[in-house]
Amino acid sequence: MSRILPLSDAVALVERLRHQGRTVVVTNGVFDVLHPGHVRYLSEARRHGDVLIVGLNSDASVRRLKGPARPVNPELERAEVLAALSAVDAVVVFDEDTPLDLIAALQPDVLVKGADWAHDAIVGREVVEARGGKVVRVPVADGHSTSSILDRLRPR
């Protein structure tokens, strides 16, 4: 079974997992040029539950958020790399600028974002907390960012 799922399959998966009493964690991001900061972040996110589902911004969404030069890697390749990580149980590509619709559909038990996000600025926080779930902010690895990697690659 592929670990890259359409939203409808991810919703069905969450329902099965919840019926089994398992804790579902959701996080999201662009994950364009994967680096150790991403791996550490996803490993830490996975520690907060039994299953980690990653919402991945589509190519169109990334272009709207980060400009026409991004993403560097296309969505299906980004999804394939994420799905290969041991911490990640499933990947769902979403086309909206925020993961709100994804989070509302999945209704995770735990929503994880980087500590660089203020608690009250985390998209989907209200959805998760309204059903008794929790929002966790995890530390971001200093010195690791896709932007800094791309800056180093640009000719000076």
C-alpha cells in the first residue's frame, strides 16, 4: 500500500486508527529540499502519537506562498521522500494555502508545528482543541533551512 494518500483515504485511515484507540498526529509543510532539520522535526512529531500523517503543500500552493522559483522538487517527489522516512506513516498533498481543510477533515488528536510558530497563529489549532486534542510546538533545529541551502547554491 502506498503511503501517499488522497485525502479521502487518509480520512478513512484515521477513522480506522481511532477505532483501534491509536493516537493520530498531523503536521504539515513544504519539505522542499529535505535536510536534517526536517528529519529531526518529523521524528519529534511522531513521538507525540502512534501514527504521523504529513500534509504536504502542492506545487501550486508552494508557488503562491514562496514565489515562482519554488518548489525546487515537484510534489510527488517530495511526497515520495517523506513517505520513505520511518517517522512518517502517510503523506497527503493539499492544494490550499493553509492546511485548515486538511486538519478539519482528519481531526487529528495531536497537531504539531515548529516552535517558530506562535501558539495562537497555528492554523487548525481551534479545530484540534475543540475536539479535545492538543497542539504541540516542537523546537526547530538551528542552522538548517531550505532557504539557507538555496542561498548557498546561488552564484554570488
